Amino acid sequence: MTGDEQLREKLAKVEAVFRQAGSPGERAVAGAAAERLRGRLGSADSDGGPETEFQFSLPDMWSVRLFVAVCRKHGLRPFRYVRQRRTTVMVRARTATTVLSAAGSR
């Protein structure tokens, strides 16, 4: 049984306690425990692996500024290496779909 499955079982048990709680105090404790378990499940899903660098070469400075603005809007941090052309933008992300979905929402 994996850690993810164990967390899901614990969450199911805590939610059952929450539904059957007799006092408001029991409900509050069970609700807080359920939120902590949901948070742990969410953080396990977000750790998809190491970040990968993606390089984008754009035709002009207007495109660069627009791309950088869209990346920043979606929580990505674009950058350039030293001595790299001004029309080249680097972005670190866990998956290519993250970068492409940010760039495609123009």
C-alpha cells in the first residue's frame, strides 16, 4: 500500500468521524484533521518531479515583453542567462504543459 493510499484511507476515517461527531468541539477537531490530510494529499500531487528549463526564442522585443508578462501572470519566473540574446527567454517549470498553457492564454 502506497503512502497516497494510506492518506486517502485516513481521510475517509476522519470524514466519517466528522459526520458522526456529537459536539461542536469534536466536529472542529475532525474538520481540522481532514483539512491537514487534504493539504498533504495536495502537496504530494504537486511534487511531480524536478523542474526543467525551457528556452523560447521570440522574433522581437514586443513578443518578449508580452510572453514575460503572461508567464509572470501564471506564476512562472522567466529569466535570461548572461550574454544571452535579448529575444531569448528561459523558464523553469515542472512540466511543459504548464509553460505552454501560460503562453497559449495570450
